[in-house]
Amino acid sequence: MCRCPQHRGYETFSNWPDCIATVKCQAGEYVQNKCTGASVLNEFWHVQFGTLVRDLGVAQSNRTATVLREETCGWGLQLSGRCTVHHEPCQDLYDYTMFSLSGGKGIARYYNDLNLVSPI
């Protein structure tokens, strides 16, 4: 609930949980690292598609006034991927090309920054 003076008296609600689905396609192979002997996945590329459907609502919490209640359906689509451009096997160094596209209505809660992405 927002504590801002201009939003005082309103609260958000949701009648059903957020529904999320993703599909990921990838190509790679398990190889034994020649330097350490460990078996690791050497991913060549991957593409991921995601969808989101959610319930969004706001209601006036002041019961003495005329009660305002609005509800809508939020939705979102996302497409992302990564391709390995260069790999130095003995040093475990990788160069990647990554992309991400997303859009929809009511998806701000799910936005994240590529700053937080860990390629491994």
C-alpha cells in the first residue's frame, strides 16, 4: 500500500495469483575441462520465451466515502537469448552476446536489470 499523501486511502489487491510460463530452447554439450577435469555444460546458445497473466486491482479503503474499486488484467511477453561468441577453455573465460525484449501491461514488478544477470 502506498503511503504517499496523494494516494492515501487506497489499497491494491489481487483475486488470483500471477500465472507465469516459460519455454527455453538451448544447444550445447557436456565436456570435460582439460585443465580441471570437471564436466561442465558448454552452452552454444539459448532462446527463452515467457508469458505472464496477472490480476491487478485498487480499492478505496475509506469506508465512509463512496467506494472506488477498479480491476484489470495485466499481461506480458518476454523473449531473451544468449550466444557464446568466444571461449577460452583452460581459463574458463567466455564472451557472450545477449538480448532481451519485453512488453505488456502491469509488468513493472517483474522488471530486472541485466546488471544482475550471471552468465554461469
